[in-house]
Amino acid sequence: MHTEAAATFAGNIPGGQSARTDDPMQDEDFARDAAIVAAAVRRKRLMRVLPWLVIAGMVVLWEIVVRVFDIPEFVLPAPSVVAQSISKWWNPIIMNAGQTLKTTLVGFLMANLLGLTLGVIVGSSTLVYHGLYPLLIAFNSIPKVAVVPILVIWFGIGTAPAIITAFLISFFPITVNVAAGIATVEPELRDVLRALGAHPLKIVRKVGLPRAMPYYFASLKIAITSSFLGSILAETVAGQSGIGHLMIVASSRFEVPLVFAGLVVTAAMSVTMYTIATLIETRTIGWAMRSQGDMAGGV
Amino acid sequence: MKERPFVEIDRVWMRYNGTGGTLALRNASLTVEREEFVAVVGPSGCGKSTLMRLVTGLWPASSGSVIVAGKEVDRPLSIAGMAFQNPTLLPWRSILNNVMLPFEVVEPHAGRLRRDRASYEKQCLELLELVGLKGFEAKNPWQLSGGMQQRASLCRALIHQPQLLMLDEPFAALDVFTREDLWSVLQNLWMVRKPTVILVTHDLREAAFLADRILVMTSRPGRIMIERKVELPRPRTTEMTYTPYFQDLVQDLRGHIDRARQGEEMAHAH
């Protein structure tokens, strides 16, 4: 009895929006239902355009403030001036942005490789966890800007310090999150697999890694943005190219609109990478981000 | 000559974390026959779950011997299926693939899986149908109710035809109606597959409904206090739970457990 009821109940859910023929709905009920649906659709549409509206509003406000108070260009350039600067310096900006993107991504990929490997090891063994964790914490608490001069001594000025700084700054969140995901596998689940005679490596592969994926992707979003932070930091201190270098050169020439142009381009790259990370996340671990609407059967 | 018991626990002691830890079991002994359905009941924290992990070899005993299928248990058994209070299904897998999990681990299935996937999937679908989950195999666990998830969890515990099925309060988190439904589902599964079952529970009616024999444990440090045979024909029905025999049995068990708990309070008072 109960089973059947549950089955019918759950079976109804996917077709929830469409009316069923055996349901005695009146015309006015349909109209009201349609109105509710329409309101929900409008709300969803608003939520989608809202971020763009806010950004556009910010830019407009900025422009107005600069013009009304007549703020000099070398203090705060208006968005229109920044835009002009971007189109004027388009080629150097694109070249340097490409350089920054490259160093950032190389550092970020290295961080992924080491972070995943180390995370799996630290997360699966309490012994390694206890031995290694304090060192990791100590390592992470070093301000990375203080490391750059050392990197310059070791590797010289150029691309290498930027890649390594991007790597150093982003491998920690990945390691910690992957380790957390693997270490928090339910003991019962581990027992189920152990009682089947599963090898520890197999438990990591079948349960630990998939379970750590939401943690991993959450850390990727932090890691990619901090990778940019790392590479641009190193470029400003010890670069010969890249957006950070461009901005330092521009500011030394009081070419303030170009500095702002560099900021805008950096933000655009960073947001783009963040969005890509989010897209991959929703594609691969939809199971971890289910919404209330997907639920069926309340028991 | 009588066949040797399938599970023999002989004077087992269990202390956690070396000398300073809790003493969970004190001189516990019990035997379980092949294809027998045994329920272990007792006050909470009496070491029921510990007993289960000892039998499956997940934890080693501090002292005493645990013998399953004639062999001393010194590592996790690979012949056991387990189910817990929490269904512990993998949320990234469909119900079907959750039930398939043991085949990916247990030999010789793991080696054959790639080749014979279709026939293994067919076995899973048949078992799912037996517990009333037909048509839900493609769903994700979180799309199912708690009771349905627990059914799937039972399927996963049984799919590879384990000789030993260990159940640790599998229905404790469910509402009364769902729970009694699942008693019948489990009884049905056991009658079809005939594994040896050790069911740990604190629900005395559940124990009386399902088991051939009920073992009552003392409070911690636990050992087996008494045992009761349940003389009810199979398949048992909900109606039987209203008979005087059933109710007297449950009363009797309750009395023993109450005494065990009082003993615990006395011990604390000293």
C-alpha cells in the first residue's frame, strides 16, 4: 500500500507543471496557475539581468560623479576615458593580457596537479595528515609578496616568478579542500566497501574522489582568482611583461587611464575564468547542487 | 554430527584506543548457525555495533576469538554485506549503479563486469523489483524517500549473494509504517536468498518479527545476557504481532533490558 502510494507520488513529480486529465481543475484555476507560473518566469528573467543592470548602473554613476565634481584624470579617470585608453592601447594590452593569462593558467594547472595529488594523500591517511598539515598551514601563512624577491634571486626576472607565485598562492586551497572531501567520507560507507574486501585505493577511487569533487570545484573558483592575484603581483614586482608590468609602467608615467584599463582587463579575465570553472562545476557535479525542486517523495 | 556454527564469537573482549579507552565488550560469546536470522538487542551503547564490526573483521578484537565460516577473522571479510541506519548511497550514482557497486569490488565479479555488464544489471533490476523499486533504477538517491533509499541499501548489501548479512539498525530512522513495510521486504529477501543475518536493533518488536533467535546484551561493557527463540511460522505477518505469544515475548525482552539498564545505574551509583 505504502509503496504504491509513494510510487505514484514520486511518479507525478516530473510532470508537475502540466495539468492531469483526472484532476478536476476549473478554468479559473488554470488562469490562476498560469499567472503564478508567469510571475515566476518574470522573476527568473529579472534575476538573470540584474547583475548586468547593477554593473551598468555603477559605470554610469562613476561617469556622473567624475563629471559633476570635475575630478582630474590622473586621480580618477571617467569610464569613457578608460574606454578610450583601452582602444588606444589595444595591441599592447592584448599582448600583455595574453602573457598574464598564460602564466596564470600554467601556475594554476600546476597547482591543480599538486593540489589534487597532495589532497588525496593527505585526506586518505590520518598519519600523513597529522604530519603534513602544520607545515602546509605555516607555508600558506607566508605572505606571497615576500616570496617574490626570493624567486627573483632563484629564477631571475621574467615569467618564472609569475608562474610560481600563481602556483604557490592557489595550490593550498585546492589541497585543503580535496583533503577535506576525502577525509569526511562517512565511516559507514567506508565500512560497506571494506566489508566487501575493497583495497584502500579502490575506496579512494570509488568513493573518496567523487565525493571530493564538489570540494575541489569550490576551491577552483577561489584558486583561479588568486592565481591571477599571484601572477600580477609577481609581474608588478619583477616582470618584464604582463598586465601587472603594464600597469606599473603606466603608473610611473602618470598614464592613469591605462592603469585603470589594466584593472578592467584583469577583472574581465578573472571573471571569465571563474565563470568557466562554475560551468564545469554545474556540468560535472549536478548531484551535489540539486535544488529543492528536484526532490520527490518527502518521507 | 552437528554442523559447525557459521559465526563463533568466543570470550571476546574489546577495548577502544588501547588501555585508556572504553571497554565495549566483556567476555562476550555467541554463535550463529548458517542461514539463521539472529537479532541482537540491548540498551543503547551496549556494544551491539562493536560486535558487528568484530564479526566483519573491520576492527580486531582486543582478546578472544572470532571465527566465521571456520576461519579466524583477522582482516575485513569479503563475504559480508552491510546496511546501516543511514542508507549511505552514493549521491552521484543512479540507484542501479549504487546497487552495482559490490560487483565492481568483489571478485570474481569485478573482473567479469566489463564483459557481462548486461547480465549483472539484470540481476540488480530483478532484486530492485523484489523490494518494490521497479522503475526507480535510473533515479538518483536523493530523488527517493528515506524508506526507498533504505530498500536500495538492502539491495546493495545483498546483490553479490553474501553469505553473511550484517544490519546495524537499518530501519531506525524511518517512520513506523515504512519500517513495518520494510520488515516484510527484508523477511522476503531473506527467505529467497537465505543469507546468515545478524541484525542489531533496539526495536524489540522488530527483533521478534524478524529473527529466529534473539540475543539480549547487558549494558556496557556488553556481553550476551540471555537468548530467546522465536517460535513463529514464516512468513510472518503484521497480524502475528497482535498475538499474545508475540506480545509476551516482547514484554519478556523488555523486562530483561530494563533490568540491564538498572544494573548499569547501580554500577554508576557505586
